[in-house]
Amino acid sequence: MASAALEILGLTLCVFGTVLEMTACGLPTWKVTAFIEANIVVAQTIWDGLWMSCAVQSTGQMQCKIHDSMLALSHDLQAARALTVISSVLCVVGLMVVIAGAQCTNCIKPESVKARVVNVGGVIYIVSAVFVLVPLCWMANNIISDFYNPQVPAAQKREIGAALYIGWAATALLLLGGSMLCCSCPSSGSSGYSAKYAPTKRATSNGDYDKRNYV
């Protein structure tokens, strides 16, 4: 029972992490304009994402433009695109694997095999968390390096956007949920001891029971 509850809790955390990871992948707020000048009146705010760039005017209007060419993007954006897509696919595969081996389903009969399948699903979720963590840290490192680089113009400096924080939260949930799934073990409902019964007593030819059965 405790193992089934652990599986459900781990799968729930992984599902929430998957939703957050896909949300962070689609949001355009990976990089946002840095306000480092004395003038607080800014005409527009620039958002840079994996798939598009948006300009938010001071009046509230927003215009977005999808990146035309992947080869024209910087190396960190290219790597982030590829790794986040791979991570999303792994999350979906991990979900199907865990559901197939969960104790509340009948896709697989042997309990030991079910536990191993769930463990494999947990490993898949952990790998997907690593895939999404790499571009997040790479992007954050580039943003911080450019921010403190005096050779980068102030208009080109960016700050860490909300999508990166959402991605880090997704990574934490995937790592925690995947670790719980890796701790799944077979249910202890069946005992390892087998009952041994005495042979059936048979009567002799004269109708009496053999006295050796009573020794």
C-alpha cells in the first residue's frame, strides 16, 4: 500500500513538472529587457524566447515575431530548443511507462516486473529533468555574463525571465518525482513461505488406519 502511494505521489509530481516544463518551453520570456538606466520611462519591453521575440509597448500592445531561421539563432537558443523538445518527449514516454507498470493497472501481471518498469519510468523522468536543466543553466549563465560585461551595450543587456524560473521549478519536480518512482518496490502482499501439508492418511486393506501415521 505504501509503495502504491509513493508511486502515485511521484507520478503526480512528474505530471506537474511536465506541464511546467512544456509551459516554460512555449513562453517567450526567457530573456527580458534589463532596466539599468536612470530613466524609468521605457517605450517598450523586449522578450526573447525559444520560438519568438515579443515587443511590449508602454500602451499595453504586444507584437510578436516567430524566429524565421533556426540557424540564425545563437548557440544557447539552438541547444535550448533541441533539449527542451527532447525532454518533453521523454516526459511523455515516461508517463506511458509508469502507467503501464503502476500497481493500480493490469497491463503487466508479475509484481516484480511492474516495479522494474516503474523504476525505468523514474529514470526516464530524471534524464528528462537533466535535459531541461542544461539549457536553463546555460541560458542563465550567458545572461549574467552579458549583463556584467562592459563591452555589451546597455540596450542589448537582458535579465533572467520568468520562463527560466518556471523551468527550474519543473526540473525540481521531475527530479523529485523521478526519484520517488525509482524507490518503488514490489508489494509485499504475498508471503515468501509456502505451506507444507502432511500426506493424506490412507486406510489399510482391513479398513484400519496404519499406525505409522500416528507416530
